[in-house]
Amino acid sequence: MRCSVSHAKRLFYRSSNAILGKVGRHASEEVTLQLVKSKCTSMLLYGLECFVLLKSDVNSIGFAVMRFLMKLFSTSNVDVINDCRSNFNFLLHSEMIEIRKAKFESKFNMCNSLMYYFGL
């Protein structure tokens, strides 16, 4: 079974551009980044913890996040973006996916063990 991330990327771009359009340069980068982290990354990563993603899919998601950060911080230097990302405590896309997968697997395993315990 293969997962397509194009729809999720489209939703991420649309919602992050809407946030940038509304707050523009009036809000600080920290506020804008927090809005995007809380509202847009969930759209980008929704349901991906259930699938085994190809490296190209993970890179595609990473490209979308990196392009947003480049637009927000007005630079195309990856080192500057990584410094800003670490200063604002914004995780890498691959780290976010791994955290979500670990949480999903722990809940799934707990559910399976409860079903086994109760004989369902």
C-alpha cells in the first residue's frame, strides 16, 4: 500500500500561506512559527504514522517545511534555517514523523494486549 503526500502538502501550503497572508510581517517570527506548528503541521502529518513512507515521500514533506521556513526567515541558506529552527525549537519533519509513529505504535500495542487479555 502506497501513500501519496501531495494532498497533505497542498493543505500545508494553503494554510501556511493563509497565516502569512493574515499576520504578514506584523507578527514576530516566533508567533508565526507557533501558529504554523500548531495548525499546519498537523495537516501535513495527519495519518502518516500508519504507513511505511518512502524516503522520497519524507524528503517531499521536508521540502515543503523547508520552503515555508525559507519564506518566513527570508533566506535560502540552509544553515541559517537550521539555526533558526533549533532556536525556535521547531523539530525536523523526520523527527516529527518518528515521534508520531512511536506514539501510534505504543497505543496500537497497548490495544492489542488489552484485546488479548480480555480474549477478544
